[in-house]
Amino acid sequence: MQDTAEQTIHLIPRAPTAPTVPATAERWSVDAIEALFDLPFADLMHRAQTVHREHHVANEVELATLLSVKTGGCPEDCAYCPQSVHFDTGVQAGKLMAVDAVREAAQRAKAAGATRFCMGAAWRAPKDRDVEAVAELVRAVKAEGLEACATLGMLAEGHAEQLRDAGLDYYNHNLDSDPGFYGDIISTRDYQDRLDTLARVRGAGVKVCCGGIVGLGESRRQRAGLVAQLANLEPSYPESVPINHLVKVAGTPLADEPDLDPFEFVRTIAVARITMPRAKVRLSAGRQQMSEAVQALCFLAGANSIFYGDKLLTTGNPDVVADQALLDKLGLTTRRG
């Protein structure tokens, strides 16, 4: 892809000091992605918006709703997660929701404008009976005319095919962080475990929803390393890339982590857009803590999907009325079907 920024803004460019950035069809090195992060902010935003407009409807945003269908009691020790049994966060473990309750939630989400309905269950890895039960939930969601997504933890052989046959469109399984930083956040699951689940999802022909979390205490280079892992996934980068901002929850090890600079989060959105041009880049966890101005910059940087509704698993999310008001202010339209 040819970068036309210098011709369109009619400024005399500075001599480049960063490594050459590869074409989108090539593998992205961590150095090349870090070079994107290091660009002047206006240059990075212009490049991201240019890429965005080449591959997507310029002012259209996808609305997705996420429902926790099985909350708490997870045996993993992810340092950011209030659903872990290792941390006292006040989250009570519950059973898998009934089909009728999920169907009603999907109906409400559709009435509010959502086109994708995502279901999260706090398991390390679902058992066969769990997958059978979630498959029934998937069928209920699909019957309402919504795209269906699920995040259930690690999948064993055959599970992805079972969910696919029920109609699952997307499976979410985030990488969370750069592989070199991963051990500082999680000890109960290896990075390769995550990659193996993604390979099973791809092998079953289910679309991949995979992103990460920023603000965990990682360096900019480690953020570049996370993006490199996502952009270089085989055989292609994810169709959907949720970028989460750490939500600090009392009782978790990261409760007192210093805040990430908002511009660094916007840069992460822009770099994800440039390196994964056809993906839906979604503003996910942490949006409640962002000002309208920061969210607007994220849309300018190429975000074109948001989680929409009252809750994002167990933490708050901007409400529907506020979201619609912001979209109206920015002249953004919502994807229909």
C-alpha cells in the first residue's frame, strides 16, 4: 500500500529516522510496529485514517453487546480479572444462564441496535457438556438474527466444530499481551495454549476475535510486540480485534497500576488499524473511563466497533443513551445486519 500522506497535506517531510514499515501483505516486525508508535501523532492518525477509509465505510460503527452467561469462579490467575478465584473482588460465582434468559438479552440487544451478540463464560476450558449447553445458547442468538460470538476459554479438539455447527460466527480468545510480558500477568496458562485454541478455531472455519489489554504496566515496545503477534497470526490476522484498556478492580494485583496515557491508547488503536487493515478494531473494556474526546480520537484512529450496553462482563460500560448521543455528535452511523 502506498502512503500518500506527504502529497495530500503538502508539507515538506522530515527525513525518515524510523525503520521502513512493510506492506500489509508482509509480516510485521516488532521494530516496524514500534516505528509506527513513534510517529508524530498527527502523522500516525492521518495514516491510520487513510488505511481505514481504504477498507471500511468511513463513518460506520458496529455495535456489539457482551453478556456474561457464566460469571466468576475461574481457576486462572489473570492479574487483571475480577472473576478469578485467586482474588477477593466481591464477584460471586454463578451457573450458566438458561436459554430463555439469554434469548431475552439478545432480543434487548437487537432492539437497541446491536448486530453482534457475544457471550462470555468464566471457564479455564469448557467441558463437553458445557460446550453442548453453549451451543444451545448460540442457536437461540442466531434465531434472533444476530451474529453470535462466544468466549469460553481454551477449546479441546472438536469443540470449535460443535460451536460452528450451532451457528457460531466468531470465537473470542485474546492473547492479552506480548509473549515476553505474559508471564508477569498470568501463570496458569501458557501463551502457546492461547495460540493452540486460535488454531482450532481457524481450523473449524470460525472467525477469530482476538486482541489484548493495554495499561497492564507493559512498555511501548511490549505493546508493539502484542500487535505484532496479532498482525502475524497464521494464516491471517483476526477478523475482529478488541483493544481493551485495563479496568482496575479492587482486590486484583493490578488495582493500583498507574494509568496509561490516553494518547498511548489512541496510538495503539491507530497501529492496530494500520497493521490489520480489514479487521474490525473494537473499543472494548475501559471505555467507561474514557472521555468523549478520547473516544472520538479512537474512532478517528480507525476503531469501528464498540461494546454497547450496560455491562462488559462484570464491569461497567457506557450506557446506550450516552453512546447514541456521542455517535450522533460525531456523525457516526451504525452497521445494520
